[in-house]
Amino acid sequence: SPFPYEKNTKFIIPNDLPDISQVDSMEFSEQVASHLIAIAQATKGRMLVLFTSYELLKNIYQLMKDSGTLDDFLLIAQGVTAGSRSRLTKNFQKFEKAILFGTNSFWEGVDIPGENLSCLVMVRLPFLPPDEPVIEAKSEYLRSLGKNPFSAYSLPEAVIRFKQGFGRLIRQKTDRGIFLILDRRIETTKYGQAFIQSIPNMKIEHQSLNETIELIEKWL
């Protein structure tokens, strides 16, 4: 890569968030929303939050909006705020204190260079929903060939999307940014290494929310 990722990017995996498989969706949403509120205040917005589920996006967006602590921020959410992906992205770039919540198409093809984007957050690893008809059909076909649908299809697709999502953060050599992944599975599962190895080599920081805020305030 022509970009100095190790120097210009901080890769953080919070150590004080629960594993989503061990808590219900609402508890996870509430804890993530609290983290994102504090991080947004430290970065003064300029944050893109990527989701794999529209329902989770909507829940966290609403919790953050209702908190009353981000009244001077512009919260832009795909599927909630009216407009195309291009319009939402332009609005995000125009407003100094903005947070953009996206899913699906926002994982690729979004170009926000410079200081307009200083923090990229992935709430979950980008696995496609296994109960979608197309995914189910492909999985059945792979089983009929004697292949494991997870390792032959679901994991490679998720790794590609993860790599594409990460690519939203650094768009030119002078860009600097914070990359947070809130899904503990990236380190607690064997397949998690496939995601880490798909992006440029960087030191991974394991930090509490307070430590993350301190790092952001010093570094950005």
C-alpha cells in the first residue's frame, strides 16, 4: 500500500464492551451507543459508523439521538435520513460535527478524504445474513458439493467487505484516523485472524473507553 497505515492509523478493539453473543441486542445497543457518544465528542464528529443490520443501526441511532448529549451534532442515518448515499455523504462532509450511520452500500465506494473523516467504527463483522434466500440457496449448493458454506462462502465474502469498509478511512497519504471494531469475535474466534490479516499490518490497541478518549484527544 502507498499509505503509511502504521503511522497514520490507530486500530482499537475496546476491552470493556460485551460479546454480542453473550448479551441481548438491546443491552449491546445501549453499551455501543454510550461508547459512540463519548468517542464522537472526543473526535468532534467526523465519524462513520458501519453496520450489518438496519435494525441495529436504527436502534443505536435513536439511542444516541435521544440521549440529549449530541444536540450540536448532525446525525445522518441511512434509511432514516432522507436522501441517496451520495446526498447523505455530501451532507456529512458539509457539517463540521457530523456522524454518518451506514449499512450495505456504505461499506464500499464511499470516498471521504481528509479531515472530514477521522474515525471509522465497525459495529459488527460484516457477515451476510444467513437466512436471506440468496445466501441460503448458495449455502445449500455448496453443501451439495460437499463444501462447508461458512469457510467456502460466508467467511471470504465477509473478509472482502471488511477490507472494503476499512478502506473508507484512509483515502490519501496525509489522512490520519482512528479505526475501531466493536465485535469481539475478531479476536475470540479462529476465523477472526482472517479479518486482521486482510488489512495492512498495524499495532492493535486494547483499551477501555476512558483510555480510548485519552488517546483520541492526544493523537487527533
